[in-house]
Amino acid sequence: MSVKRTILKGTLILTITGFATRFMGFFYRIFLSHTFGEEGVGLYQLIFPVYALCFSLTSAGIETALARCVAKRVSVGKKKEARKLLFTAMALSVSLSVIVMLLLQSYAGLIAEQFLQETRCDSLLIILSYAFPFASVHSCIVGYYLGLKETGIPAFSQLIEQLIRILSVYLFYLIGIRNGTEFGISIAVGGLIAGEIASSMFCLKMITKKALDYQRLTKKIAKLPEYLGLAGELFLLSAPLTASRVLLNLLQSIEAVSIPLRLQSHGMSVSQSLSIYGVLTGMALPCVLFPSAITNSVSTMLLPTVAEAQTLNREQQMRNIIQKSVCCCVLLGSACCIFLLLSGQWIGSYIFNSRSAGDYIVTLAWMCPFLYANTTLISIINGIGKTTLSFLINTFSLILRILSVFYCIPIFGIEGYLLGLLASQLAAFLLCILYLSHYLHSPKHA
């Protein structure tokens, strides 16, 4: 199968799944907002910075490194070594996740009080901690298959995760109604765990069925030096990625936690600030990000494809892939921008039952052309091995957003942050375009 057909097939599978999960998530968030209120959604969203930070520490960097290593091994015919990399990555990731789980349980109260500035998140963080070992297994197996450029299992596992998450929460909700028990937003956190358990069990079943022979594996584990060498390779590749993601997520956590606090500096109550935060992050942003299922799918396929093209010195192929994918993402973002400008108020008022959500959607619509392209641009930069550069670009973009939180929200309210979001996406887009233009037109790639 040609590279173009491989990318298109993988993108199509991931896009269909992405739209399906986002479609379910869209109505799931409506259910949460109507069931637990804007403040409840705000509390639920407040723990996600911690979730993202812990996931970055335990899984995200290893998944990206594994996908790149597997793609390079397969491109030169070393499929058995690619499977060994999977086992090694799982051992590293699960070990880290168990440590993080225990630490989060021990310090949940401190994190909720000192970092999130909301003691009601204490119990939510303890529940959340149980998701990470399962998320690690899921993440590593997904990284392995993406390195092979096989998207069926990653896509279906994503669908299973979302479906089980939603069904489990709705089931608990129905049980509570029948028994006269009023469950809080904590059941939504329980749904996260149920989704991760289901998706990890599915991935393990598929990898066991296709790739593992336990008797042979037991014999190979005796070759400890070989696995230690692979662990060292994975660690060297994943450590910078993990460090950058942890730092980025730490900055994102500071940004997210500070929004309600700075809204209070603008003159709002705790309840009002959490409600606005819930509307923005639980309603408006998911709506704006809904079409990005396509660009996320493209970026997922581009990383191993660009890494393979670079390994095999296929410069013209790489140049064509980059140019066409970026143009398509910008066109998609422009079309979505126009659609949201025309329909944003209606979506906010009639679907989310929130005029504020409509106002935010219309304002955020302007960043769609840059937002959708940036996902693809960053993935391309990671694919050619410039992970430090992608980290610096993301960091600069985040700093602009954080500055808008601390200096614009107290003066202009949430509108100041929305303008900061737009400025940060535009800055990241211009920096990525400038570097890739230089890279593609350098003498080596001319």
C-alpha cells in the first residue's frame, strides 16, 4: 500500500472514530451540565490539569517515543524487535503509573487545597488515581500500533473507552434515582476509570491474540541485557518528551487553576467563577474542538510516516506530505470558523442552554484555522525529531495564555483570556510555519 493510501486509510479510521467519540462526548457534556449544573462541571474540569500532568509523567512521552521507535524498526524489517520495545515500554509505564497512583492518593488533600484551591476536589483526585495503571497499558499498546501505522485497534479502543465511560456514569445515575440516592460529580470521575479499564482490557486481548506467545516470551525475558538496552533507548527518547510534556502540563495546570481565581479578582464569587470555567472548558471549547477529530487523526498518522520518510531519506515525499496536510488543515479550520461564527449563538442557547457558551464559541471561532493546523504542524516537527523545538513553541504559546490569565482577566474578565487564546494559537502557527519553511527549503531538502 502506498504512503498516501496508508495515511488516508489511517486518517479515515481515526477520524470516523474521533467524530463518533466526540459526538457521544458532546451529548455527555450536555447531560453532565443538566444533571450536575455548571458549578459541578467546573469542579469536574478542575481535576483535569492533574490528570493531564500525571498522564504526561507516566505515559505520553513513552507512547510517542515507542511509536517513533517502532516505525523506524519496521521500516528496516525488524518487527520482532518492535514487539520487544512494546513489552519494555509497558513495564516502564506501568511502574511509573503505580508510583504516581500511590503518591496522588497520599497527597490528594494537599493538592486539592494548595494547588487546585478547592478542597472539594480531594475525593475526586483519589478516585482519579486508579485510572493511571490502566491508562498506561492502553497508551503503550496504542503507541505500538500507531508505529505500525495500524489504526484499527487504537480507534476501536478509543470508541470503547468513551462508550463505557458514558454508559457507566448513566447507569450509576439511574441506580441513584431508583434508590433515592443523589450522586455527585464523583460518578463522572468513576466513569473515567471504567473507560480506561475497558479499553486497556480490549487492547491486551488484541495484542495477546496477535503478537504474544507467552512461552516464547518467558524464554526471551531471560535475555535481560537485551531488554535493558531497549529500555535505555526508550528512556533516552522518552525522557525529553516526558519532561517537556510534564512542564507544559504544569504550565497548563497553572493556567487552568488560575482562571477561576483571577475571575474572583475580577469581582465574581466562587460559584460564579466555577460556573464560567465550567461553561468555557466543558461546553464552549469542546464544541470548537469538535472538528479537530480530523486534524488529530492526520497528526497521529503523520508522526510515524514522517519519521519513516526521514529514516529512508525520502525528502520529496516528506515535502509533499507536509505541504498538502497543512493546507488541508488550514482550509478545514477556515470553514469551521465561518460555521461557528454563524451558528455559535444558536448552539450555546439551544443546545447547552447557556448564552455565555454561545458568546464564547463565537469568540473562539476565530482561532480555528490556526488551532487545527497547529496540531498537525507540531506532530510534523516531532516526526522529524525536533522535539525540543516543538516544546519551545508550545511553551511560548502557553506563556502568552498564562499572561492573559494573570493580567487580562482581572481587567476584562473572561474575554481577556479568550483573546489570549487567539494570540497564542496565532503565534504558535507562525513559528511552526517559519521553521518548516526554512527546513524544507534548506540545501539538504531542496
